Amino acid sequence: MSTSIANNLSHNKYYIWIVKNLFSSWVNSLFTIIALIFIYEVGSFFLNWAIFEADFRYNFQGELITDRILCSKNIVPGEYGACWAIIYVRWDQFMYGFYPVEELWRVNLTFALLPLAIIGVLFDKIPFRRYFIYFTFAYPFIAYFMLYGGPGLSTVGTNKWGGLLVTLFLGVTGIALAFPLSILLALGRRSKLPIIKSICVVFIEFIRGVPLITLLFTANVMLPLFLPDGVNPDNLLRALVAVTLFQAAYMAEAIRGGLQAIPRGQVEAAQSMGLTYWQTTRKIVLPQALKIAIPPIVNTCIGLFKDTSLVLIIGLFDLLGIGRAALSDMTWTKLYYEVYVFISLVFFIFCFGMSRYSLYLEKKLKTDNS
Amino acid sequence: MTEQVIQLEKVNKWYDDFHVLKDIDLSVEKGQRIVICGPSGSGKSTMIRCINRLEAHQEGKIVVHGTELTNDLKNIDLIRKNVGMVFQQFNLFPHLSVLDNISLAPIWVKKMPKKEAEEIAMSYLEKVKIPEQAEKFPGQLSGGQQQRVAIARSLAMNPDIMLFDEPTSALDPEMIKEVLDVMIQLAEEGMTMLVVTHEMGFAKTVADQMIFMDEGRIVEQAKPEEFFNNPKSDRTKLFLSQILNH
């Protein structure tokens, strides 16, 4: 008896919400119906294409797909959807580029350790956080050793790296290096010392005034000119330098916005108690400024992560570059949709993750009742 | 034998062309409680902000505890450790809990162990009568409570001089008393205090010197009974009539 009343009530609640929000007037109802039809049409088209009428490893005749001509849609045109076999067959390339197959465990291990390396930075309430942070600082060395090689491990040149490995390498390293640099740039730009201030202003304005592609070309062509003879950094490192500087300039402006929002009284209160400039900056100014700047900082991080795909123009095979390489392979050519949808999905997962994390942070750091 | 703790000699200060402080002479003895009043823009806040170097003066001499304020950062740090300040806008750190607000400076400036600093913080919170708010954030407190936390935060550095820059001006009327009560208690304990305020009732209760400032000058300085009953300058008379009879 009582449960049926409860059911009725909850039923009522949804019913009331639907009537109130979707069918409150006949215009509203009309738009609701049109929108539902639209969502149904687009959604069913996509799901049919991507899942229900798609090939994964085998075509409709049960044959293993090793060539695009075996895709169902190429056997019976118009009847079938996506042919995901290209992703399956070239999975290793999408993930690792041309990394030697027998050494792939090294990349997998590095990937697997990455969450452990960043979890301590992202979350402050986890047990043993201190040890996670230690690991965060050790991780770059471990990753370098695992990926590039060293004593006991064969060397794998960065020209063999590719796919998600390069995308993550540039994205994660670029963001990690750019963050401290951008804080210094933002503080420097507000400094009272004229020389420091002008260096920061010139750097930020110059980098922001130039397209990333130009920076990548510049780094690729001109970096060797500035370095002593014999020092010849590889392409990936050059790209990393360009990406890091680019990211640092943008992030610095985001952080400067946060710094400007801190009332003068905060600094005065800290100073009046005898805190030094660096203590005030570290304990009072930055925690508040970074909190305010979380949305724009994450925005630039997401931007950078996607912009790493530009490195394909200087001959690096990031995820997008590998996808294009796959498409230029005569065996698999013309499967554009599959490749680009897959690449989009991978980028989306990482970018959406960053976006959700930023929302979580904003919520967590809220300290007032508003 | 009284001890001079603050001395200002012929202090002048400009903001660009604007002459904010004109030939300020002032000496404060240990345990003295000086209330400074005057119309807005008269330089009273600027004057006390010069005493802990939140503002730099351009001419003259400011000596606190025998240390002269110059550009020497060491001297500035030394003086700031012994001079507490309470602001009109409280200026609590919104990202830190009340307890962390108070224990911050003892931990970082005095290098005190965290536990000890927090015990001291709690003792000052009890002194300002809000120990139960220790774990809250400033944004969750009323204005009067925030200002009392700000006073506790300054006291936690164990200063021997306290500067108050219009401590009750940003408060709702019903909260002013709780803050003034704390300040009266401090005065009774013998703290050297410089208070910029328009709370004349408070001034009559605790001040042993009144200062009236106008247009960057100290126009009148006198004991409270004389200041209120028999002001010498016309400017002071006008000001007092305006704030006392409204």
C-alpha cells in the first residue's frame, strides 16, 4: 500500500517535471517533438553506422578483415556501416607508432604508471599522498628510462615513437613543464623590477603573437642554430620546447588574470604579519589566484592537448599523424570516417576528463556559502 | 620613566603630486592608546600604514623600537614582526580556515612548530570569544566574527604595538560592540594601540591621547577630556560637532 503510494508520487514527480519543462505550451510541445525526432534520427543513424551495421574484426560473411576490400560496406555498398578493422589491425601504431613490437611492454608500463604519477597531484585526500608525490617527481626519470632506454634497456630513438605515445608525451610533459614556468612568467609580469618585468612581457607577447605552427617550424629549423655545434636535439624534443613555451605564455596570462583578482588587502595583511614576498606569494596569493584561474588554465591545457596534433607538419607521427599515415596505406585507404571518429574519440576522452576534473576542483575549493 | 616606542619626525609623503602627509611629528610611549580621527582623505590611515611600511614615506624619519624604517628589508621585517595591524576590510585569507589564518604567521615567520602555533591560535580565539569557529572558513562568519579573528591573527604574533585602521567601519551597527569590547580588553591589558576610528564613545573610554588630522596635518593633539570639551582649533570643533550631533 505505502509503496504503491510512493511509486505514484515519484511517478507524479517525473510526470510533473516533463509537463512543466517539455510540454508547458503547444509551442514548447512542438519544439520538444521536433527535437526528439532530430535526436532520434541523428542518434539512430550514428549508432547504426558505428555499432549495429558496423564490421569489427569480421565482415558479414565471417571473414577476417585484412584489407579494405573485405569490409562489408565495400562488398555490398550502401548496406553496411563502419569498418573498424583498420583500428584493430593498426592498433599498435595508433598507440605506439613504430615502437619495436618486442619492446612495447616498456610503453605499456609507462602508460600504466602515469595515473599513479598524477593521482597525488590531482587529489589531496588520498592515503599515502606523500609517497605518490615522491613518485610524481621520480616518474619523468622512470618514463625517460623506460621509453628511451639506458643501461639494461635497448635504446629506442624518438623517431620510432608515435601515436598516442607522442600525443601524451607532448601533452603531459608540455603541461607539466609549462605550469611552473607560467607561474614565474605571470609573477614576473607583475614584478616591480623593470628588467624582469620587460623580459616576461616580451616573452609572453612574442609567443602569443605567433602561431604555434610557426613556433614548431622555428624550433625545428632554428633551434640548432642557437645551440653549440654537435648538440643536435631530436625532432620530438624540439617540438616539446615549442609546445612548452607556447603553453607557458598562454597559461601565464590565465594565471595573471587570477593574480589581478586578489585584493591588495590580502598581500597587505600577510606583509603586516612579517611574511616575506615568497611566503606571501606561496601561501596567500597563488592558492587564491590559481583557484580563480582554474577554468582558463584548464582551457589552455585542453587547447594544448589538441594542438599537439600540429606536430605532424614537422614530420612527427602523433595520433593524428599516425591516422593519416594509416589512410595513405593502399590497403586501408579511404576509411576516413573510421579513423577520424576514432581519433576524435581518443582526444575527447582526455579533454573531457580534464574538463570534469576542473569542475571537481572548483567545487572542492569553494570555501564560502555562496 | 616612559619608553618611546614610535617616533615620527617631520614625515612627508606624496602620491605623485598629492601631498598626503605634511610634516607629521608624533611620538608614542609604551602602553599609550592613541585614537586618530579626521575627515576622509586627511591622511590618518596613510600615517599608520607608514608605521609598518605598507606605505613608504619620502621625507622625515620613522623609528619603531629604535629601528629606523628605510628601504632595508631586514628592518622592515623586524618591525612588522612586532607591530600588528587590523584592517577595515578584515583581510582574512578566505582559502584558509580560521585556525590556519591565525597560525600561519607564527609557523612561517616565527618558525614555530605547527602544534604549538595552533595551541596559541586557539588561546587567542578564546580571548576573542569564538573558539567554536576554529574550523570554519572566513566566508562562513559574520563581519564582527571575522574582525575578531583578524584581531586574534595579529595578536598571535605577540606584537607589542597594534595598529587599527578603521576596524569597525565596515561592520553592521549591531556587530560593532563585540569588536570594540575586544579592543577595550586589549587596552586594559596595556597594549600600545594606535586606532583610526570615528567611534567617539570608544575613544572616550580608552584613549589617553586624541589626534585630529586634516589635509595631511596633525591639527590637534590632546588628552580626551580636553579634546572633547575644549577643542582649540575651529576645524576640530566643526568636525566634532558634525560627528557627535547627528
